[in-house]
Amino acid sequence: MGCVAAPPGTQVGLPAEQSPHAPTPYAGFSSPANALEITADRFGAPPANDELAHLYTKTSIRLISGESIQFSATIPADAMYTIAFDHATPVDFTVSELSLRVDNALPAPEFGRLILPVFYRGVSDVFPKDRYGNDALIPQVRDLRWTTSAARNAHFGDTYPLQLSLSAGEHQFRLMMINGAAYLGSVYLVPFAPYPTYEQYRAAHTGGDVPSFSVVLEAELPAFKNDTSIRPTTSRSMTVTPYDTYCLLLNIMGGTANNWIKSGGTVYYEVEVPQDGYYALTLRQLQNLRTSFTVFRRITVNGVVPFEPFNAVPFPYTADWTNVTLGSGGEPYRVYLHAGVNVIGIEATHAPYQAAVETIQAALLDINTLALEIQRLTGNRRDRFRDWQITSYIPDIEMRLNAIIERLEDDQALLLSIDSSESSPELLTYRMAIENLRFLANDPDIIPVYLSRFSEGTGSAAQQLGSLLPLLQNQPLTLDKLYVHSPDQPPAVPTVSLGTALLEDVRRFIYSFQPDPYLAAAEGGADELEVWVNRPRQYVNLLQWMADTQFTPETGIRVKFSIMPDESKLILANAAGIQPDVALGVSTDRPFELAIRGALYDLRTLPGFNQFIRHYSPGSLLGYIINDSIYAIPETQDFWVTFYRRDIMESLGLPVPDTWDEVIEILPELQRYGMNYNTPLSGGTGVRGLLFTAPYIFNAGADLYSEGGFATGLESDAAVEGIRFMAESFTLYGMPLSTVSFFDSFRYGRLPIGITNAATYIQLGFAAPELGGLWSIAPYPATILADGTENRWTTGSAQTCIMFANTDMPEEGWHFLQWWMSTETQIAFQDQVLLNFGREYLWFSANLEALAELDIPEEHRAVLLEQARWVREPVRLPGSYMQERELSNIWTRIVFDGVNPRVAIDRSVTIINREIERKMEEFGYLVDGERAREFRIPTMDTVLAWMEDAD
């Protein structure tokens, strides 16, 4: 009973006969007769001349970021035109973005960022099995194909492609590559025409229904797709195929809250039919993630929307799997397919909600504009007993509020026409926002006192409207199968008898008592290296696949990965003697606690260590060193850099500050408009950890501890100055004491600039598509010392790798760590993470050579690599947790209690030194108050000397 595991040593990789980047030949583009074609030989650029270019039947050119081409076209008559491109994306790029100017001007803001689709495919059409017999994801590779794409809005939510208003005569066009690279072939200007009605479509195609035909396509196995975040998942429903009692099979497409939800995300299925004629399409689908809500999909056939109803096919909420035959009034739509292979695309779209999205975005802009005007008058004062006469200074405020309310009420009616339920979360949120605005519109003079109901904080109209945007834009749907069949032969609905269902429940109940082989409690073989991983299952599966297909064949060392559900189990496992050989994804503060108790292996004793650590920033290793030994290596890198809204900073005429002095210079202007500058300390609650406080000490030129390591270093003049500035940022300069969500504040313009980390970078990339091109990053502000030294030190390590001291396989464990953190493996892993899981799973490797190859915009990568040079992890020693707590207490006393900095520091120094002394005695460094063993504080010079001493 159970799954059939893959045989030991089985390698699941690319078939020997299949190139990982085998290009797909260009299929051509049937442009309308009235289309105007501009071929690439008119672009004034040298033609491309490589394998991918040769797959295109005409001339093409290659553009990289920053390059542009120009051409002219004579327009025969005044009209609205769409513009389309023949294009392909090189294998080493996963983003291609253009901007288009006509006659030296943007035709509309949307033409400033045109995204060309990039395609991906699996290397096989059979899911590989992991060592436990469960399905693993098929490795994805870039699908190098030429295609034709019309210019579309970057959010892909509009009903039609973007349109150009062109007058008769000659016009100049300029295409610039703003991100990535692309091959460009012909450009087409096509007079705009709406999609034909279904009746017009039928009239344009001759032929009849194809009889007695049915083919089933498993939705989890598309031919290709344009978004790596769209991936198959598992359903345990017995009506879904394939199904297995004991094994986890990847048998559906979509099915989770962040999978196949973004507009523009498309899966493509290739179906071969025997003859020209009409066919029907049926989807076996489930939409149970959004109650009282309808999601939409756009259906394309051979690259085009065949008729208007296919532009947005509705899928309302369903509690269980259903067959949906695409049609109207009980009659299936008849879709004309030609004999041979046809491509059917299914694209997520929120087009029916786009009008509401635009209204909400405009309302948010109006609310923020009004709030800034009010805050400029009131100066951020919140005295509830003060009377204001806002209407005297903003006479039209009531009219503006009512205009917002009126537009939102129209949107509410639009939603009701799509989703008839009055109780849907979307409509309830609308009503609460409108009620807040109506309350304020009845007496605008109370707004300064009730900004919490208008623009600030949880429950405000702005927050409620902002929360609506993702609800309307996200379109979750799950597919099991796609049927292409004769119109008069709908597929049967799968059913399961009561007896079969009961028997299956019994089997699964009994099997539930079997141990989970993925969990760390499961034992590995005696000849296997046991590795625990503090990450979700999809990472563990990918790691296992890479080790089985690359590391084990090269070294002969077998590795078993297990999920570590709680990293505190490392301490318990070590105490019980059941610890693994190696652990990955361990928090940066955990290795010292294990190492000081003798639980970890000294990696510096292993051959080639000094050479190996040259991949890292020297400061990233400091937190894992005890005297001359080191007990962990960084695995992933976090970064703290300046995020800024380009559009807002430019509109205010403010430069992006490079130093803290420049930050202070722009604060009055920001605060005059009710804005501010965010610091990491603003986002913390409770104890502010060394993650947030240590950079102030380092950048002032001070150290956390005395040279001998037996006392704190906070009494030094430099440390006092660092602490003083850390407090005065809030008490003197008015930076925000608390930021509930920097992401939301940044998104809606309340905090257009500030310091934050990688989590916000990822979030902005996939959760705020409307900000594409409107934000960027810059290095952490420098502190300028009296001697002219510029310091930008920040903390930076995220997760680490460790090896336990009592492992029986230290050489094998070290070989594994060298392989895992090597540049080649880290680049392959970060690429596979992007290809298999999507851009919200960016992997920021601590290996700087691998980080330099991360697929993000070049300007962002340059900032990260520059800031990586300034990573400096706090040194840890017995009792350092007290330093962390008391440094936070010092800040609290100064900022909230008004205590003098020197007095606050002196109070904490006594507490810190007492605890360090106590812990030093506990671990044998002090005996009866006398030093018994040396404890040396490592410095950057310590690590640099090791690197220079490489073999």
C-alpha cells in the first residue's frame, strides 16, 4: 500500500534528444488586408543573424535595454489604429518592455510601458516522480518562439488592445527597449475594429459541425504558457483525473489563492483535429476561492479572440467541480478549427471590472490630493477640540467629495450587474467606503479630526478602496480538463457512487497513520546525507530533484531532504541526538546559540574554506564567528535600500537623497504635503532588534562591544552620537514612529520614499502592477563622519547553512555545502525558482556572483550589489540578546519618555554588562570574575585576512 517511488539514482531531467532551449519555428501572422506593415529592414539597424533570428522568415533586429529604433509610416486616412509586433525574446532574458513615441510624444501614458509576452514550456509532458512516488513539477524552460502581439496596457485588463489616434499623412515612430531585450520583426498598424459578434463570426466561416469527435486535454499539461507563476497543483477530489488514493498527483491547473490570478496570465493548449469545421469547447472547472464573485477568462483560438463573447467568459462561484460548455442559451458556441494542430489560449482577465478599477484608482488619487491639501492647512495637528473651517480654504471640497461618492455608487451598480449578490465582500467594502465619505461630505469641516475615516489607517475610505483593487483584479480559477468535441456530443459529467466514496475515505483514513516522508522526523538511510530544510515543500522538492540529478551523479553522495516545520526543533533534536547532518534555511541568529553550546561543526577546519567564502560579502559572516572558528555560512541575502516613487519625487521637484544629511533636507517639503520618509525602525513593534538599530551604531563609526568582548561598546562617544541620531530622527525631524504597512503607504503615495527590504521589493513587483516604472531603488543613505568617511552599513543576512558537530559524514556534508552554495548551483536554483514558481519567489542568494545574475532590472541589480558591499552583521557573544533588548529600550526612553540620551545609555550599560558577565561565566570564559578563556571580537579585517589566505 502506498506510492511507487522513483528508483534510487533515477535522474529526472531533460530527455537526451531534447535541447533545453529548442526554438519553435515562426508560424506567421495573417494580418488583415488593410493592415500597414513596416518591415524591420526599414528600422535603420543592422539585421540580427543568429539561430533565433533565422527562425523568422523576414528581416529582424535585436534590441537591448536602452536601445531604440525609428521608422516612419504614411497613414492613408484619419482613424484609430492598433499596433502589433512580430517579436521573440532571447533565452537569457525573461522580461521585455518597450515604450512607443509617435511624433516625439507618448500617445498616452500606457504607451510608456508595453510588455511583450515571454513563453515557457515543460521539458516533458509526463510529471516526474520524487523518491516517495509523488508527482514533482516538470522543469520549465524558455520556449523560444516568434509570435505577434498587439500593444496592450501593462495591467492587461482592458477589453481591447491600446489604440492610436492617427491622422492621414506621415508619422514618425520610435520604439525604445526600456527593460530586457527582444528581437523585433515587422510592425503592423491595423485600423481598429471591435471583435465580431458571434453571428458575424458564423457568417464569415463556411462549413458544418464535425460529427463524432471528442478529445480530452489535461489542464495541468499545457503546451506552453506566458507566466511562470501559473502552475499545476493537487486536488484530492475523486472526480478529478488522474487520481490516486495514496500519491499526491499534480492534476489541476490553478487552485490556490496566488496561482493563475493575474490578468494576462495565459495557458495554451495544442489540439489536433481531423478536419475543418465547427467544434465546441467545454471546461471542467472549479471557482470556489471567491464566494459571490464572478471571474473571467479570455479565450483565443490560434492567437485571436474569435468573437466578442470569448473576450470575457464568466465563471461564477461553484461549490464543486462542474462542466461548463462555452455557449449561450443552452447552445454551445461553434468554434471553427482547421484540420491539424490548433492552439487554444485561456487568459485570466479582469476586463469587465476595469471600469471599476479605474474609478477606484481615480478616487484614491482624489482622496490623497484632498488629504494633502488639508494637511498642508492643518500641519498634521489632531486636536479633536479644535474647530476648523476647511470650507473657507477649500470651497469646493463638498462638491469634490460628492463627485467621488457618485462615481463609486455607479461602480457599485456595475458590480451588482455582474455579481447579483448584495452580500459579496466587494460590495460590502464599497458601502463602507461610501458611508465614510458621505459622513465627511455632510460636514467637511470635521475632516481634520476624522482623517482616520478619510485617508489614514485601517478602516479609512482610502484603505477600504485600496483593499478593493486586488479583489477586483485577481481572477482565480481552477481547471481539470479541456474538452474539444462535436457540438452535439457534450462530455459526460464524472460521478462517484456513494459506496466507492465511502471505501475511498476508509482507505485514506488508514493511510493517514503512515508517517509523512517529507517531515524531519522521517529517518534517512545510513548511507544518505540527512538535510533538514526550513522552507516550504516546493523548495524541498526542487532541491531534491537538483541533488538527485546533479550532485549525486557527480559525487556519489546520496542526499535526503526533509521539511523542518519548526526550526526550534533543531535544539530539541540536538539534545535528543537525532539531529540531521546539515540544515538549510536556518535563521541568522540561530547558529550562534547552537555553536556556543558545541552543537555545530567548525567549518573553517574543512579544506578550501578560505577560498570558498570569497563568494560572500565579508560582513555577512561576522555573526557566525567565535574566536577563530566559524559555524555557519549565509544562504540568502536580505537588503535594506531606499525605495522611492519616481513620479511623486519628480512632481515635488525633490532629488533622491544619497546621505542622511540630504534626507533631512527634503523632510520639510515632504512633511509640508503630509508625506514623510520611512525608516526600518518605523515598521517594528515591541523590541526593535539589532536588525534595525545596529546600522546607526556602525555608521557612526562605533562598535557594539568593547575590544575584549566582555562589555558593551555603547559608552563610546561615536556610539552615543549614533544613538542620538537614531532618536532625533523621530523627536527632532518627525519621521513616522509607526508605519502599519510601508507597502500600502508607498503604493498610495503617503510615504513616497523610505528604507525597506527584499520583501517589499517582491511585493511591489507582483502586487502593485499599476506602479510599474514609477518606482526604483537607491543605496542606503550614507552617514558622513567628521573625517569625510562615508558609511552605509546595514544588516543583510537572511538564512544560513549549518552542519552539526556529531555528523558521521562531515566530508560529505562539506562537499554538499560547497556544491549548494557554488555560483553555478545558486544561479541554476534561482532560475528554476523563477521558471517554476514565478517572480514572487525571487531568490536573493548570499553568493554575490549568483546575485549578480539575478533576473531583475539592471539598475536594481547594480544597487543591490553595491549595498551588498556594505553588509555588516552584528557580532554575537554570550549575553548579546540583552544588548539587543536594551538598545531598543534606550530608543524607547529617549523617544517616548524624553530621557536624555546619555542618561538612557548609562542605565542600560549596567544591565548589559551584568548579563554579559553572567553568560560569560556560564560558558567558561570567566571564572570568579577573572578571564579564563579568550573571547576575541571578529572584525571585517578578520574575514578579509581569511579570504586573502586562501589556498
